[in-house]
Amino acid sequence: MTQIVILAAGKGTRMRSALPKVLHTLAGKPFVQHVIDSAHTLSPSKTVVVVGHGGEQVCEVLADTGICFVSQEEQLGTGHAVQQALPEIDDNSPVLILYGDVPLIQRETLEALLEYVNAETMALLTIALEDPTGYGRIIRNYAGQVCAIVEEKDADTDQRDIAEVNTGIMAVTGAHLKSWLPRLSNDNAQGEYYLTDIIEMAVESGVRVQAVHPSAEWEVAGVNNRMQQAELERAYQHQLATEFLEQGLTLLDPNRFDVRGHLQHGSDCIIDINCVFEGDCVLGNNITVGPNCLIKNAKIGDGVRIEANSIIEDAEVAAQATIGPFARLRPGTVLEEGAKIGNFVETKKARIGKGSKVNHLSYIGDAELGDSVNIGAGTITCNYDGVNKSRTEIGDDVFVGSNSALVAPVKIARGATVGAGSVVTKDCNEDQLVVARARQRNMDGWARPTKK
């Protein structure tokens, strides 16, 4: 079975960060996690990650992925890095060598490489670039076969004019690696042990080097600085947007759309500009999402309308509900069918019943609202006493007047009405009118204070 070796030991100096380079993110996920996820679609028998700078952090982040870690104490080149993994490699397995800072390698490309791995052939991923600066050049013989790779610092003028370059990604048998890697030399401009030198060894051994090409340049683009990170993010998001458009999702501007996780959608959904989807998001049918919305780990039912500048996180929204603008649904919020959350409303651990309305300027937390409840502007549930959280329970058909405070724990039974400006501290029975506010006093002859 296939084994995977991922090189993730580099410091990433040009990122100018204390965080190891491979832990920087693309679409909300560490570079190296993207590589692991692609590799694991092949169901490998073992995945080995070579760590170095910030190795403890890398191991901690990837602790639950079931992979094997080996350490490269000194960064002496890519060949030296793979040498550290040799004790974990089986002689009889094909080995894919990948890079933790080349996050978008695709399964189809990896499968194409593996097709050529046997005792007589190894596979090398190459690509022709308009500007090959910085890359090792592919040297071919008179028959057009790959015979060597020359790093740019070691290349002469003619070799630097070659457009076909090495991506560093290759597939080779474990037996060949164990034969060739111990013979590497660091007699070069960098003073490093180049993994690419095994290409000449393969040719000398009569092993053919089969060049394989990726589907797109972004697939093999590495990240060495913030600009490259930003460019690759946009390339990846553009690719995702293209796929969603082909699936029938309407994006009013594909260039202003980000998915940082997984997005599942039904038919006839419309997404306006600058919307971000994080984690696992599920959209039903006929959903409209206004501009500048963030939706994270949420399930949205059919016919829901989400107005501009709203945030929905770890929440469930049933069919025909309306949210926003400027609404925030915090974790644990459940909106039943036809519920409405209006502008500048925040909810948390709250179930809002069918057809219930919290239209504006309110906070509903740790609460259970029945059906057809109306919450007036400025109403809050006072759910926290400084130590403990308590719940508010509101029955069906309750009307709460504006600017009311419901001090939990409290229950307001079905059909009750709370007068505007009330501070409710006791339970209310069905169909009661509750007025809990200071008596108004109008005093004649009042003289305003004057400035001395």
C-alpha cells in the first residue's frame, strides 16, 4: 500500500511569524492539513510528517490525525529531510513525497504519479512556467527523457532558460529511496543534500523517470511569504466559486465569496457579496443571503432570508425564517419555521418558536420562546447573575412590550402581556397583564438647575 512522506520542517522566515509556516492557513485550514487531507483520500498505509522548526506545535495541531512524526533536527536540505523518514518506510511500498507548504495538490494528480511507480519507473511532477525563476530546471536527454534536475543556483545560462521546472513532488518505491538517499552529497552551492539528485541516480540505475503534470499551476504553488499566501487563497476561492456556479449556486460576485470549510446548498440560492462560510454549513432551497454575512457551522432551511451584515454561528434556522439586517445568532440558537430576528438583535442558546418575532434592538439568551411570541424593541433576558446562567421560558402568544427586562429564572405563561418598560422578576400566569415599573409622577413648578 502507498506510504506518504510530507516535509514540514522549514522555518518559513519570509512569513515573518513565530508560527511554523505549515500551520499558516488557507481557507481557514493549516497548509499541512490540506496536504494530509488530499493524501488520505488515497487510504495510505502510513503517513509520515517530517517536522523541524516549531515541531512541537505541528505535532500538537496534528495530534488527532493518526500520522507518524519524525524530526529533522538540522535543516540540511530536502534529501536530508526524507532520510529521517527512512526507518518508517517499507521497501515494497510506493512512496509519495509531498510538501507541507504546497497545500492544494489534488488527488487526481497523486493518483497519476502512483501509476508509474514500480521497480523500473519512478514519477516526477513537473510544470512549465512562464517565469521559472527560483525553481530547479528539468534536464532532458536527446530522446526527451528526464535525466536530471539542476537547482537554479547551480544552473548555467542555458539551463536557466528552461521553462519546465521541478515541483519537488515525486513518487518512488521505498527500496529505491533506501538505495539512493544514503548516497547523496552536499557538494553544491547551497551546501545541502538535494532530494532532486536521486533523479540522476535513477537514470544511472536504469530506472525511467516519468514526468507527470498537474491540472493547474495553483495546484503546485508553494507558500513562502504573505503575498503568495494571499494569491493562493484567491486562486483557491476562485476555484471553489467556479465549482459552485457550475452546481447552480448564484454568486453575485464570485471574486467576493469565501468558503473556509464545507458548504452544501440546495437549488435557487443567491449569495450576495463578501459572504464568508466557515465550518460545516448546509443551505436548503430558495435561500437568499445578503451582503457581508458570516455563516459558521449552521443549518439553514428552505426559503430563509438573511439580510445584510448578519452573523450566524452554530445555529439552526427552519424554513421561511427571516434574519437581520445586523443580527447575530450565537451558538445554540434554534429558529423555528417562520420566526423573525430583526436588526440589532442578538440570541444565544435560545429557541424561538414558530412565527415568533424579535424585531429589533434586543438580546434573548438562555431562553425558550413558544409560537407567535412578540418581543418588543429593547427587550433583554437578564440571564446572568455574575456567577450562574438561568433560563427564561415564554409561552405561546405572549406579547412583551418594548424596553422590558426579564430577570431569569422566570416563566411567562401562554397569552400573557408584559407592559412596556417592565422589569419582570416573578412568574406570570396565562393571559395576565404584567406591569412592573415605577409609578409615573408629574410635578408642576419644577425649576431646572442652572449653571453657577
